Amino acid sequence: MDTGEGGSGPGTKKSLQEMSREELVQKCKTLLAIAHKAKVAKDDAVKSLKESTDKSSALEEMVNSFSEQKVQSVSEVEKLTKELHKSNQVTLQCQKTLDELNKKFDTVETEKQVQDRQLKRLLSENQDLLEQIDSLDNALKSSKEEVISLSKENQNLEAKCQNSVAENICLKQKFQKSAAENI
């Protein structure tokens, strides 16, 4: 550093005591401008740092929020997976029960078909029996009428027979009388 001999040319540095008032004022203005620029730069840096910190905080909050959401999502997926597993088990059980019920239904359906055929056969036999009953009923009515007719005829014959027996007794008595008289 040059302590000063000489003038105020560029490249030479003077001590503050060697400077004139105007040079000091100019030097102060320059230093104030530099300080002002430094303050603005510092304020900009602080502002930028604050914005970066805010953004970083916001990003950190987002990351934390996403992490929480991820944990919740994983928990929800695990819960839903368990429910799906349970639902699949219930579905399998229901399918098994449905298969058993279908087998029972098929068995019952087969039994019903057998019973329907038996019922048709029994109805047919019943119809045949009813027709036989009607035929026998008609035959019975006819037989009753014939019995009544024969009964009346029998009564007539019995009456005739009694008359004949009575006549025969009379004739015997007459014959015995006549034979007794002829003796």
C-alpha cells in the first residue's frame, strides 16, 4: 500500500487523512452505495432464503402429508385386502352352500318327478277303479232290480205253491174220503 505521496490518480490509495473533504464524501457515498447494494443483496438473499425455506417447509409439509396419506393408503389397502380375503372366503362358502343346495334341489326334483309319475299312475288306477265301481254299481242296481223281480216272482210262485199245496191237501182229503167211501 502506498502511503501517500502523490496525487489522486487511479491506482494510488490515500489514507483517510490525506483525502479532501470531497473525496471523503465521495468515498462515503461510494461506500454507502456499496453498503446499500450489499443490504439489498442481503435482503434479497434473506428473502430468497425465506422463500426457499417456506417452499422447503411447504414441500416438507407436502412430503409429510403424502407420507401420512401413503401410510393411510397402505393401511386402507391392507384393511381392504383383509376384507377382500374374508369376502372371498364368504363367497367360497356361499358357493359351496349353493352347490349343496343345487344337489339337494336336483335330488328333490328327481323325487318329485318320480312322485308325479306315481301320482299319474295312481290317478289312472283310481279312474279305472271308479269306472269299475260305476260298472259294479250299475250291475248291483240291475241285480237289485232282478232280485226284486225274482223276489216278486218267488212270492207269486210261493203263493201258487201254497195254493197248490192247499189244493193238493184238499184233493188228498177228497181222495181219502172217496177211498173211504168206496171201501
